[in-house]
Amino acid sequence: MNSHIQIFDTTLRDGEQTPGVNFSFDERLKIAKQLEKWGVDIIEAGFPASSTGSFKSVEAISQALTTTAVCGLARCVKKDIDAVYEATKSAAKPRIHVFIATSPIHRDSKLLMSKEQVIASIKEHVSYAKNYFDVVQFSPEDATRTELPFLIECVQTAVDAGASVINIPDTVGFSYPKEYGEIFKTLQDSIKTDHDVIYSAHCHDDLGLAVANSMAAIENGAKRIEGTLNGIGERAGNTALEEVALGLYVRQDHYGNQTKINLAETKQTSDLIARFAGLRVPRNKAIVGQNAFSHESGIHQDGVLKNPETYEIMTPQLVGVKTTELPLGKLSGKHAFSEKLIALGYDVNPEEQKALFKQFKIIADKKKAVTDRDIHALIQGTEHEQNAIYKVETLQLQFVSNGLQSAVVVIKDQDGNTSQDSSIGTGSIVAIYNAIDRIFNRETELIDYRIDSVTEGTDAQAEVHVQIKINDQIVTGVGIDHDILLASCKSYVEAHAKYVAHSTTEEGMHS
């Protein structure tokens, strides 16, 4: 058995179940590659049987990764298991995660199954999965509300059928640390097996205890923690994996175990997922929040200046936060820009560098100093636009009368075809969004509109996040530009593009 604590990342499966989060195919692939760079042991890439899109995404991730295990989720249903096998068969380390609910409320209200039927299903389907996978993980869904004797019976059945990883999900965030830890201790004391079994913790944050419960599981023998970056997920979210990784690192004196996470990639991984998910990381978020290494109090500032360890239990550099930035400016040349890209961890080919340098010069002409965060936004924003199904070609605005604004929007698709329309509205943003809705010929509901500045100051780039509802589906979009109105236009077009990408039937555009 491995001596380190394994990290099982479910950002692409459980994390994508966050309301309004729909990663595109390209975004999912980029996230998977960054998670491999971050050093996770296993990526739960999706639920292949749920849709053709999920299957293809899991398949592509399986083909792309070289060191990280790729896992697919399956119900105790043979066609689900078959789908995971087909989607992950080209992976360097294919894995399957089979589950069935075991708690009384799920058995009686959802499954309509008796205890005996649940046990029979576990035996049948774990055995079936074992025919195709060397490593089978089994989860008794809603384990923390399952009668302990029956939970032991379910786990023993799965282990006897060949499961070598047992995941104990606190599916609704119901448990507390002492109780959750005791479940792990009881299972390890009770389960009889002739092969190694890894016990895994999967916690939700409904009571704000996901990380605490996960750490309690480690204290009681768990060797794997499941969760997501930034703690995203259904309802209140999942265990925040960055908090677990840093907790084990900083308090190794207590836990005696660490992960294989490349801690220096933590902030970049967090930022990438936050941007693609359209969910801003709270300023006071542990480890990756903007205030995580900020000190406002005079007493704190004095202490940190004398010795950072007075108020910092870890350095910003440990998680990839550069405390000292060397801003570029309008006089900076190609070499300085190239060196900055390397320093920030980007591997960009010469042709792409030329295009990025032109964009950098445009930004540098508009603001005094271009910071590291500006460069991150530039690259991620450029990648967004390069991979977009539709791009904003032209935006024109003018005042009409009686407080009304008029907007003309021109959009180009991947084939080079343009579509345009115009509309009026009570303000510039309303006019722009009305025109875009007319282009795509859809009725939408704007649920959320948020402007973030990439950096401080009046010359900062604007990052606009929108969340819209189209035909009961919620999609998000992000747009970055110095001009807030253009950034707003880009974000709304991206949201529409995501709807097109996820729709089974694509609606036509009109000129």
C-alpha cells in the first residue's frame, strides 16, 4: 500500500455539478492536464454513461494524460461499467468508481430496494467491474446516514467481490469529525480481507465540515482524500483539496503523511478552474484567496516585517504566489516578455508569442505597468477567444434618446461566417445583450452579472462574468478587456457559445 495520502480529484465530475458550471470540451482537457501537473493521483474525469459528451471527454482525457490515473463513475449498472471501460481503456492507469446508495432514506425513497437487493447488486456489479479493471473503487452512497452494521455488510460484500478501494461518502455533509473518523476505524477493525484495501474519504460541505471531516478520516486510517479545487461542487461544495494538501504539509508533525501535490502549482491551478467555472474565489478563502497572505493590522504588519513567521504559517511562494512582482511596461521588449512567460510557467511557441506580444503592447499602452496577473489574464483570455465557437468581431454603441442606448454587434464563427444585429436598451449593457439574443434567436434570462478587476487601479483590465438561463439550462461566460462594455459583450457571447456546445440540437443564427 502507498505510504502517502492519495489525492482523488473530482473537479471534472462532482465539481461540474455546481449549478451553472459547464466546462467545455477544451476546458475539461486543459483542467485535466493542469491537475496532472499539480500532482493529483487520480482524476475522476466524468460519468461516461450519462452523455455522449461526457464519454468523449473522459476518452480524450484518458488519451492525453501520462502519469495520472483516470477514473470514470458508474452506477451499479452493467452498461455504466461498460461505458467506463470503453472510455478509459486507453488510459495509462484506468480506474472505475462504482456506487449504490445504502442509507434507509435512499433505499426506501429512491431505489425502492431492500437490504438484500442492495447487497446482491453490490456483489454482482463489483464482480463484473473486476473483470475489466485491476483497481475497482466502491462507494456506499450516503454512507454516513447508513446503519453501521449494514454499512459494514455492504463494504465486506464489495471487498469480497474484488474492490480494493472503499470510499465512504458523507454525501449530504451530515457527519462531524469524531463520528466520521470512527466510521473509518470501525470499518478497518471489522472488514476481513486477504488483499490490501485503501479507505477513501469523500465529504460535502453542507455544515462547513468537509475539510475537518477529511482530516479526521486521515487520523483514523484513510489513505485517500476526494474533493475538488476551490471546494466547488453541488450545494455547499466538496472538500477543498488545496486545504487538505497544505494542512498535511504544514502539520506533518501531527499527521505524519503528505501528498504528492506540487504545491507551487496550487495558485495557478485554482485560478484556472475559477476562471473556467466562472466562480470567483472569495478573498478570504484559505490558501488561494487574495487575502490569504495579506496583513491589515498594524501589529500584524510590524510582526511580519520583523519575521514573517510571526503571522504566516506558510510562505506565499509555497503555493505559487509571487509576493514580488516585476511589472513590464510599454518600453519592455520581446525578450523581457518572453522571460516573463517562462517565469510564470508558460510554454508558448514562437508564433503564439508574437500574437501575445502584440496584445501585451496594446495593454501596456493603456496602463502604466503590466503585472503578473495582467499576463495571466492576457494568456487565459486569449486562449478563451482562440478556442471560442463565436468571437466578437465588432461592437458599436450610440445614444438614441430618452435614455435609450443602441448597440450593433457583429459575431464571427469558426468558419469565418459573420452574423450581426442591433437593438436598443435602457443602458449600454442591456442594448448589447438584446442584440446578441437577437443574433442567436433565443430568449434568455440574465441571472448574474459581475465585474472584477484583474489588478488594482483605474487602469486595470476588466473581467466580466455572466450567468444566463436558456431553456432551463444555466451557462456561464467570461470576458476580459480594458473596455468594460467589450468585456461584457465577450462574456455574453461566450455564454451563448457554451449553450450551443452543450445543446443536442443547435439553433440557427440569422444575419
